[in-house]
Amino acid sequence: MSNEPVEPAALRGPVVRPRRLRTTPALRRMVAETQVAPRQLVLPLFVREGISEPQPISSMPGVVQHTRSSLLAAVAEAAELGLGGVMLFGIPETRDATGSGGVDPAGILNLAITDVVGEVGDALTVMSDLCLDEFTDHGHCGLLTPDGRVDNDRTLAAYAEMARAQAHAGVDMVGPSGMMDGQVAVVREALDAAEHTDVSILAYSAKYASAFYGPFREAVDSCLEGDRRTYQQDPANAVEGVREALLDVAEGADLVMVKPALAYLDVLRRVRDAVDVPVAAYNISGEYAMVEAAAANGWIDREPAILETLGSIHRAGADVILTYWAAEAARLLRA
Ligand code: PBG
């Protein structure tokens, strides 16, 4: 036995060093746990009736309301970049109490679906928003009762008709986003009865009454009176988000979605762990605008912020991400 004092561990340094795996870019790349891919990204696109030039959306720099023809150039580029799909939103010239423009085969969204499918064929999954808010003159996602409440069951009948119109126009996947109870079951039944058994459903399952939708309302020239708190979820609730997702799976949803994404990453993780279908997340307009505004002021580094945002949503459990950065992110991820 030597009488030499043993050097304390603190002076020898730690044996376990997590930093060792961060030494070089090659090593970091090799051990990266997650990586979002362009095939998982879906680009939301707005098409507006009756315009001859694309219109910028001031609260969403870089995003426009497309004409029917500029929309085709955008989807062709999306296909070229290897994106997973596009989600189409229509902005009609006129609106009414029942949102009849959403059901009309000659309505802007239904025409755009046919145009887009004709342009890209099977190269992209063509998805459409299945909701009345862009088409109603009061801006709500459903039909109103005489005393101004959103009438769940009458709205379901309108959604069934809208689903049939979109399927007839050629859509691959419909996205019921109105948060009416029973909407997925009704849409599935309507599609199947019209022999559109292959049209799939991306259910907006856990959709919260969020302050971050603000720029979207400008994007679709929304005329919403009041708020959506009687149908969209309370931001305080996470268990309820899982409940909504499980219900939608039971009603036949092919994918379920959590929306918004960033303020709800916990809900996203819980839903991912609870269901056995692919899970999507919508990185919404206000989340986009925050990054763009901070970057425009020189307060954050834009491109790494975009990739970190999308990476975090993927890491939290999203298999598919709807994002206004889809095309740009695909380019960055390829570089
Ligand atoms: C409803 C719908 C909304 C969004 C997508 N679908 C708006 C809302 O619920 O008020 C928001 C998307 C975004 O903010 O990027 N049809």
C-alpha cells in the first residue's frame, strides 16, 4: 500500500464526457437522433378568386394569396422539391351565411383542387381544408342557429356535402378543421357512400383556440365575429387533446393533427404516444410571423431558427409538419 495521496476525481476530470460526441461536425451528424425530411413537409397554399396577380400577405412576409395560375407554379415547385404535399385554402369573392361557396363544384377551392391534381398528378399528396370559415359571411367554421351559436349537427351535414365536392374535384386527402363533434365519422361516411373510399382524412383533432392564428385571418380575409372558444379547445387542456385524437382515430381518421405546434409540443408528444396512426402538426401563421418578424429586425438568425423550429416539432413527435417554410426548408435540408 502506497502512502501516495490519491488525486481526487474532480482534479482528474470526469470519466464520462458527453461533449466527446460533439467534437466534430461529422460526429455530430452521425449521432443525430432525429432529422426532419422534405417528404414530411406539407406546404399550405392560399388561392383567391377573382385576382389577376398574386397578393402579398403583410403579416406573413413571403406568403401570398395565389391566383389560379400562380398556384400551379407553386405546386410544381413543391413537387420538384420533394415535399410531402400541399394543403389548399380557398378565398371566395362572395360569402354567405351557409358558406355555399365551399360546396359549389365551381367554388374556388374545388376548382383549385382539380387544377392542382391536373398539374402534379401523384407527385404530391393534394390536401384541402374542409371547413366553412373561409366561405361564411360571419367567419365561423359552421352554420349558426338563429341566436348566433354554432350548430354542430347542421354543420356536419354541410361538411359531408363539402367532402363529397372535394373528393369529386379529385383531392387525395381532406382536412376537416372545424372542430365539430363527430365530423370525422360524418366525412368518412359521406366519402364512402360516394365511392371515394381511397380519399383519406387528416383530422384536425387537437385544435386550440389560439391567439397565434392572427396572420391567417389576414391571409383569408376573415370576417370572424367573436371567437371560436365554443368549438376550438381551451389552451389549458392537454388530456382533452388526447381524448379528441383518440375519438378521431375511432371515427376513422387516417392521420391526426395537433395545432398550433410550438405552444403545444407537450400535447403533440402525448398524442404521438397514444395513437397508432401518423401524427401531423401545424406550424401556424403566428409561429411563422414571430420568426419572420424577429429575423427582419436582425434579432435572430433566420435559417437556423427555421430548421430548429421544424426540428423541435419533429422531435416532439410529428411525423408530418404543415409549414409555410416547407419549400425553403426543403432547400436548406438538401444543401
Ligand atoms: C380554419 C383554419 C384556421 C387555420 C387553418 N384552418 C384558422 C382558424 O381556426 O381560425 C389557421 C392556420 C394558421 O394560422 O396558419 N379553416
